[in-house]
Amino acid sequence: MSIKETQQTIESIMNQLLDDKQFLPEEKDDRRRKVFESGKEILTTTDKVIKSYIRVSRDSREIVRIPAYRIQHNNIAGFYKGGIRFNENVSEEEVENLAVLMTLKNALHELPYGGAKGGVVINPKEFSDRELNLVSKKYVQRFAPDIGPTHDIPAPDMGTNERVMDWMIGEYKTIHPGQNYLGAFTGKSIGNGGALGRREATGKGTFHSYFWLIHEWARRQKETEEKLGTGVHLKQFNKLKKIFEKSDRGEPIQVAVQGFGNVGGVAAQMAHRCKELKHHVVAVSDHLGTLYNKNGLNIEKLISYHERHEQLPHTKKELEKEEIDAELLHRDDIITLEMDVFILAAIEDQINEANMKDVKADIFVEGANAPITSAADEYLHEQGKVVIPDILANAGGVMVSYLEWKQDRITQLYSQEEVLDEMYGQMSRSCEKVFAEYFYKELSGIRNTCYLSALKHLFLLLYKHGKLF
């Protein structure tokens, strides 16, 4: 989804709220239209776009100039919050769109944050540790006036990790001696003020959104399915019911996971280890290729291999050496394999108009940001398939980031059990809110329902703060 599409979606939903006379009933006629137009303008406009160039000395002694961004969309709900990605495809439009989505995500889950995002246009695999250290420190130097524990709090994203956050927090401390610094970045290492369980949080939260929907919510609704309406809503519920009933009969739910990093690898492991539902993870993929076994892959061995090599095995020789039984396929083949559940944890635009009619899964879980295009999302919905959108599914990381920020302020470490219990509880409450609204009110789409909930929250904050005139 592009920034223009996101803005159009916000405008469309704001128009829905304008027409809903039960929402903000005290505002009427011309005054009501002006209030909603003001809200629409604020929420489709980014507060601040900051672009800079990072000059770095490569190991070859060449000086390179690298574009870097920090974009702050809106902070009506709290301090700006969003990751920093290192990727060669980073662009201003992409970073701005992700900043808007962070605002909506935090609002959906009622976290006291606004939305921001950062990016550096590099492929981190092509940079040495010394060079990455310089890039990280230079990023903080360039954007230091615009970040901080009570203003804008970055975190890891694609291509960055706790080591990068540690480097950045160290540079921030150097620039701001004697000031509170620990809460300026989240996703740090445990010894440097990080939260236990933060690295795995997005993957665990992604899997939990699917697991909760099937095992908790759909089972609970089974006795009252006549209340779930007709048409696409009933068709979607029947697909959910089919999944857990398959497991109840002792048949494995077939799961495929695209992307095998912190999100996909953890989600695959969660499915593999799940005791309440029987799963076979039949396919996983990374940038090198797809591994497939219709009877289920050995996920524990693949996790171990990935921890050692930072990639999946991609030759028969490597598979034989690790004693992993798998068929080697092209990386894009995973999209159209036979499966029940597809967890998308790689990059954006993976399911699109070119392949949407060939996908076979019934449930899609967006662990990555925007892996399904708008056109594909609409098509899958019309087919009665269930898409758990990114704004709902992959919020585990920012939920735990909030706990990390809190513990840095009180200098008290939460246990991993406390962190995960809080994250799972918040994820369950958010899912309950979204799916109850969507199914019982027969709203027009799950993603639309998420945006509607988020925008209601943001609009009311703007209204109560006296921003809409």
C-alpha cells in the first residue's frame, strides 16, 4: 500500500464517521462537516519529514554519501514511535507510509504513542561491522535534535537489531551528557536496558493473533454462528471453524511462513511447538529460496541452522549435512503452495494482482508491513478468505517496546513472563475488539475495521484537545 492509498483509506473512513450520526452526535450540519474535514486534513498530513545524508568512510577508504530519513506523522496520542530500517530500497514515500501506519497501529492497540519511522538506504550485508557502527552513530548525530525519550523513540526494524540500537543509544548518551538517555531507543540488549523477550515479541504476537482467532474466538462463537450474519462474513467464519475442526480430527493444519528472520522464524517455531492445535509447517522461505515438505519441516533444525548462518540452507548438500528432509523451490513458489495458513513475514507487496488468484491458503497473517496489496486484499476478502492485517497482527514488538520504555524510566526490569503476559493480553483485547466489531456489525472488511477503530480513537483525541475548528 502506497502513502496515497493509505491517505485515501483514511479519507474514506473519516467520511464513514461523518455519516455515522451516532458518532460525535453533538456536532451537526455545517459545523460537523468542518470538524471532520479538519480531522481528515490533520490525519492525512505528516507532521515532519527529515532527510539527511550520512557520510561514511568505507574500509576501502572511499567516502560514500547515504540518504537517511526520520519521518514523524502524528503525536496526538503520545510521543512519536517507530523503527529504523537499513535497506537498499528505502525511500521517502515508503518511510512516510510506514510512519502513518505506526500512528494507526499504536492507536488501534491504545498505546500512548504516535507514529514515526526511520530509514537508511543501505544493504547492511554489504557493510562491515565498523562501517555499520559508523552509519548508526552518524544517524544519531544527524537526527539527535528530533529524537529522545520524551519526543521520538526509535526501535529496530528491517536490517537493524539490538546491536544497532546499542550503538545508537551510546551515541545519544555521548551527545546528551547528564540527561536521561535509556528510554531514547527501545529494542536494546538486555544488559543495556532492553526488555526480556523483545526480539521474539513481533513473531510471537503475529502467531498469537492467528492462534487466538482460531482457538479462542472461533471456538467460542461456534454455538452462536447464526448471529454472524450471511454472505462473506459467514463464509469467513466457516473457514475459521474448518481450521480448528481439522486439528480436532487429528489432521495437521498446514502452515507456510514467508521470511525466516525474527518474525517468521519465531512464528514458525510457535506453530511447530503449539500443543493446543496440531500444525505442520510445510514450507518456509527466505531471499534464497523455499523449503517444502508436505509432511512438515524440521523447524528446530532450521532455526539452529539459521542462528549459525543467518539464512536457510539452499543446496541439497547443506540439507543432507543437516539431515533436513525438504524439497528446494524458488523463493516465490511458497506463495501458491497448498496450505491452510500463510504467515507473511518478509517484505511488502508479496500477494498482488499478478498472483492473488493462485493463492490457496484460507487464512493470511501479515507479520510484515503491507505484504498484501490493496487490490489483492479486496479480492481475498471477496473470496471469503481471512486476512489478519499488519496493523493488528505485528504489533507485539511495539507493545513490548512500550514496556521497555516504562522499565527504563523506573529502572526496574520486568521478567520475561511479565512482558509476554502483558503482550499476549493486549493482543487478545485488540483482537476481541476488532473481530467482534467486524463480524457482529458486519463491517466492510477486517482491515477497514482496524482503521475505523484507530481513527475513532485519534479523532476523539484531536477533538478533546481542541484541534478541530
